[in-house]
Amino acid sequence: MNQLVEGAMQQANEYAQTFLADFWPIMSDANNKVSFDVLEQRKIRLIVHYLFPQLTDWQRSLLVCLFWEHSMLEKLVNAEFQSKELQYRIKCESTIAVIEQKYMELVNGIKESVPFEQLTPLQCVVMKEKFITISFQNAPVS
């Protein structure tokens, strides 16, 4: 993974954590499921805002959606289903295919809506590595 991308993501995460700790300290109760979910949503919004400050709120909202879809899809494609029953694996693969299709529609919509020419080279790499490219960690070794 690109060290610059990792550094940018770490800085964005630290920014978001600091902001949330300072402005929403009541939300830091990890035992409160509602608070944790809201806190995570706000954290992702802050990370996207930190990484892409020149975009409009609407464009950043699209990137927040893309980040969530990306995270969900990456977790699903890297989940271990081989030890499960055949029917379960078929259902999981079917669900993943539907999510992949919706994800690609969202990626294409964002490519049309976000002015990539206004992004810095680092922002383009962050977009590609953290928002668009799905990493396959359980890929079979040839």
C-alpha cells in the first residue's frame, strides 16, 4: 500500500477522532450501539471532508456513500464462506453479486459527478486505493 495514502488516511482519521472527542464527547460511549453508529457515520464524513475539502457537500456525500459501500463489499468478498453449506455459499455469492453491481453503478455515477481534474495527484490515488479498488485478501494462491 502506498505510504502517502496510508499517511493521508491516518491524518484524516486522527483529525476525525480529535474533532469528535472535542465536540461530541457524549457519543464516545462504546457500549451505546446507537451512539457508536452515529459516531462512526460522523467520523466517515469528517474523514471524507478532510481528504477532499474542495468538493461540494453533495459530492462529499456521494463519497461517504461510496466509502460505506466499498467497506461493506470488501468485507463480504474477503469473508470465509468455504466451510459453510452449499446453499449458504450460493446465497452469499448472489448477494455479493447484487452489491457489486450497485457498487459499480455508484462508482460510475461518482466518476461523472466528481471533477477528477480538480483533485490533487494524492487525492486521485486515495480515491482509487481507498474508495474504488476492492482488495481481495482471500484470493487463492496460484
